Amino acid sequence: MMNAMLLKTYGEDAKFEATEIEKPETEAGHVLVKIAATSVNTVDTMIRNMGEELPLSPALPALLGMDFAGTVEAVGEGVENYSVGDEVYGCAGGLADLPGTLAEYIAADSDLIAHKPKNLSMREAAALPLVAITAYEGLKRAGIGAGQKVLVHGGSGGVGHVALQLAKHWGAEVYSTGGGDAQLALIEKLGATGINYKTESVEDYVEKHTGGAGFELIFDTVGGKNLPKSFEAAALNGQIATTVSMCELDLNPVHFKGLSLHVVFMLIPMLHHFKRYEHGAILADLASIIESSDFEVVLDETNFSLEEAGEAHARLESGKAMGKVVIDF
């Protein structure tokens, strides 16, 4: 048996309940991981609040949580890259029929994990998988390259703070929008030029930083109603990646500028068992990048235990968190 925090109902008032459940078996192709830390993502709070309205929500009682870092305790048949005692990280559960990480153990598909970066703590590693895979995939699909002028919308957020560091690592000249002094200070600290979207118009910062030509690549982590600003800020034949596109938009500006729009929905491999090995490969490459650079993982100042999963969700939903909210075991 193992301790877990389960949801018995969905909805804005839904509460996590401490419950003892069966410790998972180690199937072929999987590893059993003793979880050291997990982080909270916006999609976790969406599942808790919306439940069956989201096609990716687990059946009740639900074991949520997607990201984790921990230590391999058992290795299933056919797994060759991992041994008992290895420290690993990944995003491998908490949706559809995949049990989540708000528990002491997870039986994770070995394709969805990688060896943890050696220079990160368990807390830092647990904060990364979902946002880092998203950032990596978006930049790669948009053709990131050295010398490009890249704009990241929301560079102080979970995906944004990783995206601007990766873009810089790959040789781009990086700019990023933020909405306050703390956000802009973080953006500058991470190596990008800050743009206050509340005081600078798109026209003004495009002129100031690109001479009116526009940015060759834009990663819009805000998306939705912000996408027209990305269309306006993009250079001719520019590339735009976004994580939020569930909206109706006028694509006329996209047509007349010849823009390419890349929608990143990183949960597809987990939901559809589609090319899961790509997530493991991305996490392995990220570990190499992190171990060879001054990459910074931004964590919120708060600390939560497994039993405080509800408080951790509330912290993320409050909008007051600066960096990823992490739960320690």
C-alpha cells in the first residue's frame, strides 16, 4: 500500500482526500519510481475544476499530478536504460488512464522519463518536465536557430522562463514580455531583454528592437486573445509557436504576412500513446543542456507536503506564485 491524495469529486470546491491505495505493479516497459517531488501545472487545476468537461480527465476517484522526480525502485521487463537506484524525472501520469504523481510511487512508462540532470535538486527537476518539453518542442518546431530575433510572450512563467533560456542557448537574440517589475527583473536575469507589455505598444517595441521588421520567431505562452499581438509583432514569413489556441481568430494577418503557426499540445504522446519516446529523448537532451550551462529553474518560494496538495493547487490558482509550485515528499 502507499499514501495518495485522491479526488472523489470534480469541481471548483473539490478537495483532495488522503487515502491508502495499492502500490502499483511494475509492468513491462515501465519503471517503478519512488517519488521525491512533484510540481503543479495549470492543466492539473483545470482537470480538478472542470472534470468530465475535459476529455483528458481521469475517471473518479482521480489520482492527479503529471510531473515528478524520484528514484527507480524496480525495473520492468524490456527496460534497458534504467537500473534500481537511478534518479529520474518525467511527465508520465495524471490524465486519462495514467495514474498520477500525488502518491508515493508511480509506475512510469520508461519512454516518458530520463535520467535527472545531476546538477539539479529533486525539487528543481520535478518542476521541469511538462513546461520544458513544451518549450523545447515549440522552439524546435518553429525552427529556432542562431542569430534569430526571438520574442517570448510571458517569459517569467513556467514555459516562458524555460523557452527564453533554451532560445538563448541555441544562439538566438531573445526578448520577452512581462507585466511588472518582478517579472521583468526575472526575464533580464535569465538573459533576455525585457519588454513591459503594459506600457509599450507592439508597434513601439517592434520598431525599437527590430527596426520595424518584426521578430523571426515568437513563442506565445499566453496565446488566445494575445495571438493577434504575436501576428502583429512577427516578421514576414515569421514562425509563431503557441500553447493556447482554443479560440476563434482572424487569420487575415497570418495570410498576408505568410506566417506559420505551430500549436504545441505536449500531452498528445501520453493521451494517444503516440511517439512517447520523443519525450524521453527531449528530457535527456534537456538534461545535457542543463548540466553544461548555467540554466536556472525558477521555483516559487512556498513549500508544500503531499498532504497539502490542495493548498499547492490554490497557490498556483492565486496568481501570486513566481515560478513553479512544488510538492515535496
